[in-house]
Amino acid sequence: MSEKKKILIDLFCGAGGLSLGFEMANLRIDLAIELEENYYNAYKSNHSETLSLNKDITLLNCEDVSDKYLKNKEIDGIIGGPPCIGFSTVGNRRPDDPRNTLIFYFIQWVKFFKPKFFVMENVPGILSMGKGKVVEKIVNLYKEIGYNCKMEILLAADYGVPQLRQRVFFIGTQGKSINSLKIQKNAQPSYLTVQDALSDILKIKPFTKQRVENSTINYNGPPLTQYQEYLRENSEGLYDHFAPNHSELVRRRISHIDQGMNHSSLPKEFQLKGGYPNIYGRLDLNSPADTITGNCGCVSAPGRFIHPTQNRAISIREAARLQSFPDRYKFYGTMRDKYKQVGNAVPPLMAYAVAKSINNIL
């Protein structure tokens, strides 16, 4: 691969899924900024060559940042995923949620640094906000500062991620090169499945009580798929293979749920009253995972987070694999923190596909 040349900023960098994908495409992240301390620590430990700041973007002055941290270098790209909880389809969406305004701070950074391109990621819920007016406003704001903006709705499974996760990407350039942007889909004849991601570790029991940082479990066999070879590259074992220690009642309830099924299939004596209908979902080995969320360590959260063959929630590492994080990638904080870092990230292989497409038009 050629030497990394382009200089990028990653705003709201989280645990670093977007950065990792861009680094895989030979794009250098010079500066990353994240407010949440545990996310920042996870980013810093995995991206040691990047200058990372644990700062509130709303309190930073772009001119000061350029002078102090970037030595007034010309910036080629700004990437990032402004927190999107207000736009999520899970729970109530509020247009006046202050977190939604962070999108507009992102735009101000683009306006100041004038990069050759930007990539802003968000959740599909943004599409219906204000009956489409939020998206229209975003595109127009970029147009006002001299950028042509293209919106792409991408499915992670199309880019080699074993997960049916949709995300929205706003991608822009100053010229018309954005019109030729084509994000190449994976050449595989079918989507990767949970089995493709987990079959080599399917019988390995996770830690449930001894929650010690950097505890590892050795592999008990070779990788069985090309995807697993990717996951294991430069890894000495399974980091963060931790899962909740369920009560006997929860384990019994889970035992009655077949692969691909959820709470609705339970015998009446095990059913819960109220709540979302799509809780206690078990993964199907022969299908991609459903969306991995920040609550993926909780079997009673909406989604499909029960291990396909063991009666427990998926571990942090198993969730990370379904998100396409390599096994060497480490997360930081409590189990809850780590699950959120995994579930809220952009899948690195999805980010890689976006980064490659940008390389092709610059």
C-alpha cells in the first residue's frame, strides 16, 4: 500500500469504527475528538498514532484547534457521526433534542477547515424527522458553504458485515466529483451470516464474573471462514469475551427460544407482561444478525441479542465481531460501557467501503 498522505479529522469519533475503516483505506486520521471519557479511552488505545482529544466540540474554537493541534495544516477530509439518539427509531424522537444540534456544529467545522470532502454518518430515523425537512435543511446548509452533498442509505451486509444494519451517510465535496461517487458492494454471492462470524468460537464460554481488563481467552481452533481470518489478524486471543451472568429464571426463559425466534414464541408461563414485542430475540446461525445496538448485552432489549446456541446474551466480543471489529480491537470501561461502544459504532468494513469510494473520486 502507498504511504498515507491525506489528513483527516474525526469528530464525535466514539470508539473508532469510522476511523478504523478509513485507516484500512490508507487514509490518515490526524485528529480525533470525543467527549465521553470511556469512548475516548477506547479510541486512544486502538489509534495510538492519532492525536485524540477528550473535549466538548461545542466549546472548541476551530481557529485555536487549527493553530494548536494541527499546525494550520490543510485538511483533506472531516468524518464523523454526530450523536443521533434524538433521531433513533427506538424511543421518542425529538427535533428539539439538543444532541441533534451537534450536526450543525459538524457543519461549522466543515465551513472553517474547507476540506476536500466530508462524511457525516447518522441513523435512518433522521430521514423522517420533520417530514423530511431535517435532511433538506442539512443538504441546503452544506450547499450554502460551497459543498455538493449526496445522501446514501447503506446496508452493512452489502459491504461484508454479517449484520442487517442500515445507516445514512451524507457525503460531500466542493466540486462535482461527488456525482461520480459509487460505493462498491461486496462481491460475495450472499450475505455473511452469524455462523460466518462466530463458528470458530461458538463453543467458547465467556467470562461472566471475573471482569478484569485485558483478560483473554485462547482460540480453541483455526479460523473457519475468510471473515474469521480477517477478524483474527494480529490477534493473540479473544479480548472482551464477557457476557452477563443471567439468573436461573432468565436462562430457563432463553432455553425455550429457538434460533430466529423471540419472546412471542415463549410458553405463556415464561412470557413477560408489557414491553416491546421483539425482545428476547435469538440470533439465527444461518442469517445475518439484526442491528447490533448499544443495548446488545441485554436480552430483554428490543432486538436479537441472544447467542445462537448458548442460553445467554452475546458477549462484547461476539457483538464486536458482528460489527466487523477485529479481535485485536479493545474497548474500555464497564461491561455496559463496552457494549455501548460496540453497538453505537459504524461497522469498520462499512466505513472502509465508503473510504475506498472517496479515494476513487479525489
